[in-house]
Amino acid sequence: MYDVNDTIVAVSSASSGPRVIVRMAGPDTLDVCNRIFNPPVAAKANRIVAGSLSIDAELDVDAKLYVFLEPRSYTGDTLAEIHLYAPPTVTEALVGRLLARGVRTAGPGEFTARAYLNGKIDLAQAEAVNEIVVSSNGYQLAAAERLLSGQLGHATEEIQGAIMDCLTLIEAGLDFSGEDIEFITRGQAVERLTSVREQLRQLLAGSISYESAIDLPAVGIAGAPNAGKSSLLNKLLGRERSIVSERGKTTRDVLSGLLTMVHSRCVLFDCAGLVSSTHTILDELAQQAAMEALHHSSVVVFCVDVAKTDFAEDVSVRQLIEPQILLPVATKSDLLTEEELTHRRARLSELFGTDFVAASAQDDRGVDRLREIIDSKVVELGVHSGTGCSRSEALQDSIALTARHRQAVTEAIESVNESVDELKAGNDEIAAMMLRAAYQAVTDIEQQHVDEQVLDRIFSSFCIGK
């Protein structure tokens, strides 16, 4: 089990980015930092300090030190983050020096585990941290953020209170059974528990399966700059989600929307045009964001402007992506005659070794066909995401429950049912016992009574540094 009394360290930034974040937490954090960071930082208040970081006897680099003193930190104990721009070799040397100072390498999810064990977040919120890290689109991220905000805890708090109030009155009656005092009649208790059961059922009925939100397939639109990706996204979604311009590199961020088809649903997104080499920091950041999003995509719609004559750039771009399923599309096909389009598609087929679907966002050519193919590919993946407007609304507004949460609520409903049955049979002691089981099931969603095996299972799925 986790030891919250020592000091841990890990790289908590993505390996693909230029900025490195090394995170430490524990009682020796500030002392260790002051041995390698100049100027030294006093333990007075949370702060950000710019200075020089000593990697070894011959190398100092510019860095910033973010200091969060206990208990006002993410983990609840003293925490520090070292931010610097450095290659992997320098990062490894820095971590090695920290380990030599007696700091221990953090295990998967150990920072978040400390936050939970120190009472900074509940267990449902801890689970949400991991889901935020692994989210691959805006809808997945929104579901994780709702869980992190504590909405589930707020929903169960009232239910817990109602169960405990009823249990207290029943047990008070048992304690004073020899006295002429009736704290609550069996009929009143049954009425209260019936209301509690309905609240639990509504929690299940009014929620969405968190796994279904997280597993909603992502379909990315990729291609070289000005290949017609944004226009195609807008046409498939049926609304203006992405800015369309004749100028290349208009799209810098990843823009997504929920695409509802006949047999399935997916998150469709458009990202910056891919290039074989970047020339500015903005281009580099846009390329990184695009590649990261496409890496998590189940299907990639690969767009090539069929109206142009030179496809060398598109061949280079195609080599950058390795999708699970590729859907090649010849965009801007309205700009060619039927004869020209036939010749260009044949040429694309020779260059890329696959057939291209002809499409145009201007005259809707091939858009319905493309939507049908995306639908069939998503179904092939075995994703049963359902259809209908209510699904979209659910993703936006409902509380998301993981399988563990749903099991806990189901167990609580079963225990309340048994408690009601025992009350009707006159078995108050057994009814109280079952009511305690119901309270425990609801409490275990985000509170303390969770055994070490459950905690290990939850946090083992985290990446190191989180």
C-alpha cells in the first residue's frame, strides 16, 4: 500500500512536448529542491520562483519552481513542480540527482492516491483524474470533468442523509423497546425507504454509463493544409463548427462535434493541417495537437484536394499517420469535370494503393455516402453507441457513473428492498442491518470504507506522474 510519509518524484509532463515538468511531494520536498535550485525558497507561502537549476557540477539550466505548501496543495502535503525546457537526457539526469537525495520514484497514480488518502478529493474524483488524462476528445473530457467536479458526491449526499436518518430512528426504537416510546412506525419507515429507493433508481436512470462516454469512438479528419477538412467537418455535422477559409493553416486547434448516424454515433473532429516539416512554434504546437488527437482516433478520414495536380505533399502527410481504419476522401471534387475526376481518382489510387471516395462540401457530392461508410466502420469496431437526440443531451448534462459506481448504487437498492421487506415482516433488527449495508454501499462511492485491493486496482491504471 502507499506510504504517504516519504517524498516521491516523477516526470508529470507529456513526453512529446518541449516543456518538462518534474513533480515532487512529501516532507523533504522543499529541502531537496533548495539543494539544487537557486535562489532557495523559504517555507512561507505558495509561490512561483524563477531561477537556476543545477543538473550536475557542470550544467545549470533556467527553470521555474512552483511551490505548494501543505495542506494547500493537490496532494495535501508539500508539493513542488520544476518547470524547464530540456531534452530527455537532461531530464533523466535531473531525476537521477533527486533520487540520489533520497527521494523515491512515484508509482502509477501515487500523487492522486495521496490526494485521496489526505482527504483532498473523494474516490470518484480520483477516478476522474485518470479519465481526464486519457480522454481523447471533448465529450470524453466533459464526462470526466463532471465526475471531477463532485456532482456524483452531491447526488449521493442527500441519499446518505435520508438513509442515516431512517436508520437512526429505527435503531433508537430498538434501544428503547422496553419503553413506551415510538420514534418511527414501521409504516413511516417503509414510506421513507420507498422514497430513498426511488432516488437511487432515478440516479441510475438519469445517468449515463461513464464507459459508454469514454468509449465513444473518435473519428478524425486529417490531411494537408487547405485540403477541405473544415468544410467537410461542417457538412457532415450539419452546422458551422469549424472556420472555413481559402487561406491555409486556418485551423490551429482540435475542433470536435457529435456525429449521429443511422446505426452509431461518434465524436468527429477536425485538426490542423499536417505538414512534413514545421517552421514556426505555432506550426509545431498545432502539429503536436493534431498528431496526439489522431493517435487516439478509431477512424481517420484522410482528405486530399483532388483538384490540384501535385500530390507529393499528401504522400508525405500520409506517412505521418497510422490509423486503425483509414477512409481516403478526394475533396473539392466539384471543381473537376466527371472525366477529370475519374482520371484524378485513378491517379490517387495508384499513389496511395487504395480507392478514394469523391466528395464535395460545396454541392454535397459524396457526403451522404461518406457518412454511411463512417457509420459502417464504427459498427465494425463493435461500438454500440445508440442513436437519437437524447444521447447527445445525456452526454452534455447527465452524471456519468463508472461500472463501480453503478454496482454500488444497485447494491444499495437491493439492500433497501430487503430492509423494506423485513420491516413489513416485523423484523426491525434485520431491517436495520440491511439499511446499514445500503448506507455503506452508497458511502463507498466516494468515501473512506474501501479496501486496499480496490484502491490498488483503481490507481494501477494511472500513468506515473499523476
